Amino acid sequence: MSENRIQVWDKTWSNKENIAFDLMTRIIFQSITNELSLDGKTVLELGCGSGRLSYLAYKAGAKELTLVDFSDEALRIARNLFKGINKVNFIKSDLLKLNPAKKCDIVFSSGVIEHFKEEELPLAIEAHARYSKEYVAIVVPSNTVFNKRLSVSPQNIQRYGYEKPISVREMERLFKGANINRKRIRRFHSMYGVPLPPIPGIGYVRTTLTTLLKPLGRWIGGLLIAIGEV
């Protein structure tokens, strides 16, 4: 992992002091728990960022949580979120170099593997499987027109570095290469990545459209969730 990529993400997280449990976070978490029960499970999040998804996993009954990120700024925010909660471990590491003391029941990531280039992407998927005892869950931007355009925009590159949306077919190939038994791979959240003008009330419009277009998420969803058994 290059120092430049770490600097990019440290800068991104340093500008996100006030972390909210927004609609996007809850939609992603719901997509995971629709497929997997976290109650009583040990859970590892790779590329945890602010830790919001892991916090929701804690609220959903996860027995023990391990949060991994290479960004000091991300881990600082996550530690603050979990202040006073004991059953949480924090590890600063590139996920490809991680050497956890033990495997967890469920290993998941959201918005992480799309930042790995072609030569490292299979290794990132294999890492999820290597650290898991039961299931792997991965959420990424799917290869919609909007996401592909957004990923190469100068503003997006400045904030997040390299990013490449992933198709259902590519995810199937990656799972097969990592010896992960596919449980479910599907698109969801049709409005993800669709640009809307910054006008008053646009948040309500996005929420309404998300609800109305939910049935189409299976085909044109801007996010992709992949669940597999190891």
C-alpha cells in the first residue's frame, strides 16, 4: 500500500469529523443483515473507515468486533464512536498485510475493494476469505454508467484515489478464484451514484426515489453486495 494512498485517506477522514448514521449507511447495513445474522457472531470489518457499520453490527448483537484500517484518522473517528464499549479491537494495517490473532465468524467490507488495482484485487478478495471462519460479505459500487463516470472524475480521484466499479460477473469470478462459495451476489440501491442538483429538499427527493425504484435495484442498482461461504 503506497504512502500516497494512506495520505489521501487520512486527508479525506480528517475532513469528516461529524459522522452521521445516514440513509446510505443504513441501506448498506440492511443489505448485509438481510443475508446474514450478526447476532452472537465475531465480526471483522476490513477498511472500517468511521466504524459506523461495525457500530450497527454491535447494536445488532455481534459478540466481538475487530475494526481494521490503514488510516490513523479513520481509526481515531472509529475509536471515538466506540468510546466506553469494551468488546472492540482496533488494528492499523493494510488488509493485505493483516495477521490477525484469530479468524472471525464473519468478515465484511464496504467501499473498499474497488480501490485495489487489477493485480491486487484478487488478493484483497482472498484476504476476506482467509480471515473468516464462516461468511464473507462485500459491498462495492456496481458498474453502472453513473459510477464509472464518477470514479474517473478529478474530484473523486482527489478524495478517494483509484476506484473501479465492479460487475456481477467479475465478482463471481473473484469469488471463484478465492474459493469462496457464492451465497448471493446482487445489485441494490438504484439511486446510488446518480447525481442530483444541490437544492433544498433534494434529500427527501433522493429518499423518495430510492423507495420507488427499490424493485429495480436487482437489475440497475448502483451498489453490489456479494455474500459467500468459506
